Amino acid sequence: MKIIWQLFGIHISLTLIILLLFLAWLFWPRKYPLIRKGLLMSSGLVLLGSVLLALYTYWPTEYEKQYLSKTLSPELTAIPLKQLADSIDFHIGVAVSPDPTFHKDILQEFNSVVAENHFKPGKLLVDAANWTFDFSKADKLMTFAEENDLRMRGHTLIWGKFPGMTFPKQWIEVINTASDPKKTMEGLIKRYIETAMGHYKGRISSWDVVNEPMAGEALYPSIFTQSMGEEYIDFAFKIAQEVDPDCSLFLNEQIIDYDGPSGKAFLALLARLLERGVPIHGVGLQSHHINRIHDTEALKKYIRTIGEMGLKVEITELDMRLLLFGDEQDPYQAQGDQFKKIVEVCLDDPACTGVTLWGLTDGANWMDGVPPFKWKSPNSPNILDEDMRKKPAYVGIWEALKGAQNH
Ligand code: XIL
């Protein structure tokens, strides 16, 4: 059944062609039997091709879990990630949801957390027309973090990508009908940051003030750029600093080609912000591996460049689709090797102060819930498998942290 839906969702154009051919056959004058036969046959052929393509593209693959036959060293089983990270003053974190059974692994393995969704504007500002906030779920996470001595990263204040989730949909209308859109937008940003960030003043030591400002080489076009141009970023950081002067203020972005045009465009944006005296302290490199495996050499240079600009770096949303490693003899191991390399690259540079994983177990991972990633499995992007067993990805991170002990 699933496959049928995918067929119609993704292969919509093929489906339309099939329908058109079929309709043409249906209504074609009967005195041309050969043409009608051709139409019917073409329709059938496209249908067959479409089904085969869907099966080929979306049929889930299973990779052998070769790691299950390997025994983990007693040292690895005895020393959790958190212990290694604590000893070198490094943040190792994970994204969590509001009603976690707060698995013991989170407390054991991490010294930092971030709310996967519940600090986002769409969750906090529940009634934009009346400026009604609901902090109950976010507060629950905050208290959990404080009670367990976990650092909480704030994610995120201003984000212009998905109306409803990243900012209230009503704001579109507000901006479109404003006599002075710039002033109006400044008012919205100010009020939002004052309320959301102000609520946690002194309790959250670093916030993603602006998330995903880029679309390739340009700024992502949104109501923010529409009303204020690039200056919306400056303004958001300025307000954030006024609200909590002790907080580290981050610009968070998903960069896929560190040495390519979009990577360079982001560096140019950073340079402009610094030039204008914007109070930015750090850069979050999300590091989702969704469509490609990131080049770790390029990442290394990228982190160095950002460090040389006087900014901190954190890897903020690390995860990797397993199928990217599907051509390897042992995809799980290859995924683990890449986790290890990314963490090593961060540990190697003093500017890079932490790594946050976007999820803990493959059994609950965001990619399985979000199109188009959910259509092509296995995503299995996390460090523990569905049965909470340690994958090579866990081992990779552990080894990277262990290796950093002697530096
Ligand atoms: C994702 C969450 O993991 C999903 O649960 C939600 O449906 C969509 O957002 N970049 C970000 C994160 O900055 O906030 C996104 O989180 C993943 C991409």
C-alpha cells in the first residue's frame, strides 16, 4: 500500500501521462482502432515503467548488521561518552523530545541537550494573534536539563523557512499589509526574542539566534528578508544580546559543500556581519548527512577559517542516512567511520567546542517522519540501533573522544 502512495506522490507526472493516454484511448473515435490500441498499450507501458521505477527507487534495503557479531571492548562498555567529554571540557549533546521517558542513556552519555522541536517559535508562540506563549513543554525539558546538570542549547529564535513551524503563519499577512514592513518586522522580532529568550534568561548559555539563513548562495527569501533584507539577522542578534548579554549567540546553518559556492557564501555573510559589528559569537554547523557524505578535509578548513574570524563553532545536528554508505562492504561501519572523522575534526580545533547529535536511536529518528527522506529507507541515522545497541557510529565517537584525551 505504502508503495502505491509513493508511486502517486512522487511519480505524479508519470501518473498524469498514464491518465492522459488512457483518456485519449477512451475518447478516441472508434474508427481508428490502431491508434486506440497504441494509446492503450503506451498507457500500460508507462504504468509498468512507473511501477518498476517506484519499486527500484523506494524498496527499502536492509544492510547486514555486521557489528552485532563483534564484541565491544570492556573499556568502551565501562566508560560512557559523557565521561570522556567531561574530562576534556567538551560538549557532547543530543536532541530530545519533550516527553521522553528520558532514557538512562541520555543521562549517562551526554552532558548537553537541545530540544528537537519544543523551543521553536511554532511550539512556543501558540496564538500569534494574541501573543500567547505556551512554555509548559519547553519548561519541562529545561527543568530536566537543570536537574541533571545538562547544558541546554537554545534552538531556535528566528527562522524563516517553514511558516507555522519556524514562525507564525499570521506574520505573513501582518507583513504584507503593513504600512512600514521594516518597522513592523522589527517589532515582531523584538517582542518574540524578548519573550522567548527572556523566559530562559540566565538559564540557557547559548542560543541559535537565527537558523538556516541561506538558500544556496543567496539568503533564503522569507518575510524576514522581504521586510528587512539581510539586516534582519543583525537586528535579531542585537536584540538577543540586549535580552541576555551573557549568552553565546549562534548562527546555525546546514552547509553541504564547505569548499563550494554555498559554503563560501555563508563565510561571506559571516564576514559582513562581523564587519557591521553584529554581536555574533558562534556558528552552528548542523552537519546532517542527508544527500551526501560531507568532505571532512573541507570541514576541517572551514572550522579553521571560522575560528580565525574569532568565532566559536559547534557541530549542532549531526546524523547520517545509512543508505549514503550503501555501496560500502559494511555500511554501518562506514557510517561509524564518518561519525568518528567528524567528531575528530571538531576535537582537533580549539574553536570547535561541541558536537550535538540529532537524535539517539534509529528507532526514533526524524528522517523516518519527514518526506522525502521517509520514502527511502534505511535512514538509520543515529548512534544506537532500534534495540538500543551501540552501532559503529557510537564506537566511532567514543574512539574520537578517547583519542583526544592525550592531546
Ligand atoms: C526537525 C525535527 O527533527 C523534526 O522533528 C521536525 O519535524 C522538523 O524539524 N534543521 C534544523 C532542525 O535546524 O530544527 C530540524 O529539526 C532539522 C533540520
